[in-house]
Amino acid sequence: MSSLRLVCVLVVIHSFGLKTVNFQRIYYNILSLRKIKSFNSLSIISLVFSMKKTLNKGFTLIELLVVIAIIGILAGVVLTSLGSAREKARAASAKASLSAMRAEAELGTDTGGAYVDGICTNSTETGGLATLIDAATDQGSTVICGADAATSPSAWGVLAELPDGTYYCVDSTGYAGDSAASAIINSTPSADVSCR
């Protein structure tokens, strides 16, 4: 095969749009075909197309970078949403601890309806709220507890600022829900122990 014929074949190959094909590799393959007696232009073109298939098996660098960027964006969105979900879970856990105070306090009432002495600080007797106050504090809440008397109180109230910035209040009247920031006065005896 003459050099002119080889150049013509390479121009034809280039006109097929095979710009990424390594022409030096094609030339060596053509030289190996020359050793075989079945050498013609059709065998060269089929050789080029089979080489193009083997050369384009991987991903380009740009494709890989785009995929990595998309994964990074999705990871950022997921982590952001998980942060707010954690905060909501902590607030829900604190609310559950505060709501359990009503039942706990009722367990410690005597026959006259008075609550346990030192209801806000008592953690050893049934009816003391100190353990549940600590549980709400562990979730990031700031807790205020007040009772109408130091001994044998007849009313109590607990106000907590939750991790999400809202206020939740529980009192001896049975109320448990959102409240204003100044619902309970942090003292015993306290004049204001009602959430409403």
C-alpha cells in the first residue's frame, strides 16, 4: 500500500468524525494488516470503528467532576436538613419530659391534695420534679420551676425555653403547652405558678 493511499484512508477516517482516535496506533495496525493478505480499505475502516469503541470506554474528567459536584450539593442539602431535625427532636424530647411532670407530681400528692415538699428540687421522693427538670435541661432547655409554698405546696408550675427558642409551660392545673416567656416566677414560694 502506498503512502498516498494510507494518507487518503486516514483522511477518510478523520472525515467520519473520529477525531479522538490515535492515528499512530491506526498506522501500526494497518502495517500489521499489510502482512496479512486480506488488506483493503473496508478492513481499515472496520478496524478504526472497533478501535474507537475500545478507546471510549471510560468517563471524561469533566463528567466525573460534574458527578462529584452533584453529590457534594446533595450531601450539603441533606446535612442541613438533618441539623434542623436534630433541633426539633431535642425540643420534642424536652416537651415529653415536661409533660410527664404532671403525672409525676400527682403521684406525690398526699390525702389533702398537697404536693411533695420541695417539689422543684426533690429528686428522691415520688412526686419530685428534679429528675424530669434535669432531663429537660440535658436536651438544651433552660428550665424555671416555682411552687406556691416550700412545704406542702398546693400549686406548682414549670416553664422551659426549648432549644428552638420557644417556651413550653406545665402547671398543676393540668395545662401543658406553649407559653409566654414570663409565665412562671422562679422562686418558692412564688406568687405566679400558673402558665395561663
